[in-house]
Amino acid sequence: MDGSMTVGYTYSGTGEYRVDEITVILVRGKELAKGDLVYVEHPKNGSPVVYQVTGVHPHRRVREYEEALLQEGRVLGDPEGTTIHARAYQWGWLDEAGSLRPLRHPISPNTPVRIAEREVIARFTKPNGEWKLLLGTDPSTDLDVELGVYPLIRQSALICGAVGTGKTTTAVSMVARAASLNPPVRFFVVDKDGEYSSLIERLGIDRVLKVPWMRFFQPSDIPWEDYLAEFGWQKTWWNAKILVKALKVLYAQASPVTKHNLRKAVEYVGAESLGFNKKADEFEQYRQQVMNAITGSRLIPDGDLMPLDPVDLLKDRHVVIMDISTGKDTWSQKHLVVAQVLRRIFGEALENRRFGCVVVLEEAMYYAPQRGVFDLGDKDARGKLLGVVKEIATNGGRNGVGLWIVTQRLATVDKTVVTQCANNIICHSLEDLDRQRLAEIVGDEFSRLIGDLPQGEAIVKGTALKCRFPIWVKVLPEVYPASATTTPMSRFVHMELASQGEAPQPQIALDD
Ligand SMILES: Nc1ncnc2c1ncn2[C@@H]1O[C@H](COP(=O)(O)OP(=O)(O)OP(=O)(O)O)[C@@H](O)[C@H]1O
Ligand SMILES: [Mg+2]
């Protein structure tokens, strides 16, 4: 080890020297910054025991007359009396097998502390094996930060950050890279705003398929109560009995549930078969009510377009994007369809050991909201969806279905889901409120490191990293979200030109 690498020596103001956290007095002229990695030699075997710097501050002898001088506007330059203290906490050391171990032996007071060179850091940041993807670089060393793919599936991932901090860019880049590995990871992306379409250009139409959400809708999968709930009918009402009977007729014939088929089935339902013994024209009135309800239903499809099977689609494509950006006021129906699709995927994975995929939920609060915080759509449909998302979050990984959630607001997403996915966390800059929430999930140390990160930078922690400690990453985009091609300014340029009656200039990217 080179003596010139020594940045400082361990020090304790109280005389107690701990190993889990150290204070370093910097040698004059040396520098450290929050997030940097340093190490001391293992007292027994000489391996580097790595610490991460959590804070750096100057410390100066306090002089009684200083206050009085400052009041007179006289600043006392006292470089001799000023030292720089850095606080750092222990990551640990790597044993021969490459496992991280905590230092349990004491280190003597005033032990030299060295700056961790690239080779040392690389040992801690590169996951073993080949099935891994590049996330970005560590800005202090310029080393690549890579994530192991297996833990990202087995233990899921959470990508969070405030508005416009780069969450979607990170997620879409990770999908693009993982889908290009050997073997390629398969993804089912629930895309709220059509942001993932840029993957089509990046990976090609053979590998990516974008499907409008309605095409997954399985009308015959819907329990009868859901139809009754749509119309607000009780089971015991005559109109409800007629509808259920008609549905039974369809199921018995294995005919698809469509408006046309269901109307025909309703015509077959006889009063006596239901035990209706009042006047016949009264029964016809009920029948007519059912006919009207079917016509106005949003759950019952018009034609018998065959619903698509997500499992089938994933056999031939690396990425299937379920585009739910169309249709504004139909959240309860979207919830129902997303729940159907996720159930199908998870069900297949449970039965078929040759199937797996990663489910990506962009804007997770729309699918797994924390109760009482963000309520959208209908309670019933929402509950069903939350149920299956929770199940995938807790049991998906071990059955080959990983869950990656992207969210802006941690507090609005269901606690169980966030906590499960936080086994791997890629955290961009956060609002204060969410930083507190984060501290509850992954601890203070991590949330203190976040600070104000520039766009595109994040703190990463989790099982997908080689070390279990947070690393600062400048994310290298592979693909940008579709929205990134339209800047807010270009929209206003467009409007201004239009209002002046000029044709927009072709060189300005104006389109959505
Ligand atoms: N890693 C990065 N490197 C460089 N620029 C980036 C990076 N990530 C994001 N950006 C820039 O920041 C912009 C916003 O990124 P992005 O849409 O990914 O953020 P977001 O957090 O998903 O935003 P929103 O909260 O609106 O969903 C992008 O248009 C891109 O220009
Ligand atoms: Mg986004």
C-alpha cells in the first residue's frame, strides 16, 4: 500500500474508538466528500476494510475573543487551528470467497485511512457472474456500476424520485439492457403514459409489442357479481336473476360474452325457469331492463374480438407493453384488466416452470395505492388489483415473476409492495416527505446520502449490487422515454407559430 494514499487518521473526540463508524482527521491538503469510499487495513489479514463517508466538516478551536472580533467585522484566519473531520461508516471487507464481512476486531487509534482506489472499489461494485446489466457509473471513480439480474427478479426493484428526476429514463434503460442479455429477460410493462414506446425503435418490432389495454380484456373471466355490480343490482332482484341465467346459458355453450350473444341468451330465459309466477308482461319489463343494461354496459364488449393472452405474447417477444394511456375515465375497468393480466401471468408462472417475466408498473400508485391516500376507480376493482400486485410483490420472485415499480411518491404506494420492492432501490432526488418515508424503509444512513442529486443521478442499494451498501450512480441512459422527445418549449413554439399563421419549422421537434 502506498503511503501517499493516506488521506487521514482515525480520531475520537471522546477517546472511544468504534469500528462500525469512524471519524477521520484529514491530512492537510487532502480532500474527501460525502459518498467517497476509504479503507483501513484489516488488523489481522491486511484486507481493505471499506468505509463510506457520510459527512465532512471543518472543526476549529473555539476562541473566546472570536465572537467579539466577528462583531467588528474582523475574520480571524486560523488555518493552524482548523482541521477537517470526515465521518464514515463501515461497509466491511471481502473474504476469499468474495463475501462481504463486517470487521469485528478493534482498530487502533489513529490508524491510517486511505482513499479507496478503483481496484478496491471495483471489487465491491461488480456483481459476480455474467447475467448482469449496466446501470451507470460511480461519478467519484468513474467505475461502471452493474446490477445482477437474478436478484432484480428474485427480490424485485423500486425506482423512485421526484418529478422529472429521471425515473422513467432509468427504468426504460434497464428494460432495454436486460432484454438484450443472454438469455434476454422478458418484460410485461404496464405503461400509464405511453412512455415505453421508445423501446420499439431501440429493440425493434420483432422484440417489442405494444398493445392497447382493452385487447387483454377477458369478458368471460369476469365473475357474475361484477356485472351485477356494474348495474348496481342485488342478486335477489329479478333483473339480476335473468342476467345470471343468461350468462349461465353462454358459459354452458362456451360462447364468448358479447352484447349480441348475451342479448340472444336473455331472450331464451323463460319466466317459469326462474320460478317467476307473476304476470307475464311484468317479466317482459324485467327482461327489457336487462336488455337496456347490456346495451349500456362498459364491461360487456360489442364484438367478439378475441382477447389477447399476455403469456402467449411473451413467448415470442422480449417486451410486451400494455398501453393504458387511452381512455380517460375508465379507471375501474383498467384496474380490472390489469388485474386479469397480472393474475394470468402469475398463474402461468406458478404452473409452468419454463415461464417467467418481470412486471414493470410505471406510476405504481395507480395500481397499488396505499389505502386512503390515493383512491382511484372503483373500490372493488382496485382491491382485486392490489391483491394480485401484493401477491406478486411477496411471492412472485421465487416463482419467476419479478416486480419493478416506478414511483414518484413513496407514501402513495401500498406499504407492503414498497417494502418488498425496496430490496433493490434506485433512488433519484426525493421530496422531504418521501425522504422520511424512505428512511423508515431503508434506514437513515441511506436517506441522508440522497441529498439533492442532479437529474439522472441516483443512489442505489440492494441485493443486485455486490455490496449491500448504497452507491452513487450517474445513470447512463440507453433509451429515453417517449415524452423526452417533446420539450415543453417546443409545444409553445408550435402554438406561437400557429397563432401567427406560420407553418411550424420542420427542424423543431414538435410532435408527440
Ligand atoms: N440518466 C440521465 N442522463 C441524462 N439526462 C437524463 C437522465 N435521466 C433523465 N434525464 C433527463 O431528464 C428528463 C426527465 O427524465 P424522465 O422523464 O426519465 O424523468 P421522470 O422522473 O420519469 O419524470 P416524471 O416525474 O415526469 O415521470 C429527460 O427528458 C432527460 O432529458
Ligand atoms: Mg416518468
